[in-house]
Amino acid sequence: MQTMVRAIVRPEKTDEVLAALMDAGFPAVTKFNVAGRGKQRGIKIGEIQYDEIPKVMLICVVDDKDKEFVLKTIMESARTGSKGAFGDGKIFVSPVEEMYTISSGVKES
């Protein structure tokens, strides 16, 4: 079985996360620039309220046996400081029911 891991991280941590995944043997990643807000409902700097904060979404599909290792790799490389900070991001994990290669039409297992 396969698992899809979607990580929303700070833009300044993206290269570090991608390098950590590559070094760990997981080079296949899709990257999106996204904007949104979490529980904090944005951020206020001075008198200006920013409702949406820029983030990067990284998506990878891994074997179930590798899921915990990939999650740990992402968390350690995306965390700011030793204990992390508010706004470091989120990781969403979901099962992949089916997967196909477009060029060949072959269903992958």
C-alpha cells in the first residue's frame, strides 16, 4: 500500500526539507506555492493584518513501510529551532487507493 504525505512548510525551509528527503532516498516530490492561515488567523505586523501567509506544499507518495521515516525527516528539517515555532506548518497523511503512470497507462501497485 502507498501513502500520500502532504507537508505545508515555511518557504525558507523548503530547500532544507527537499535536501533532507533527497538525502534520505526520497527524491520524488511535487512542490506548490500556496497561501493560507491556520488557527492564528493570519498575522498582524504593526497596524497591518495579513490574512494569508505564504507557505509551500510538498507532496510525496511513499510505501507504507517508509511513512514514519519520511514524516520524521520532514518534521526535523522543517522545524525552526530545536523545539519548533508557531507557524512551522502541518503534515497531512492519507492512503493512496490507486496510482497510474500516464505515459503507459499502467496501474502501479
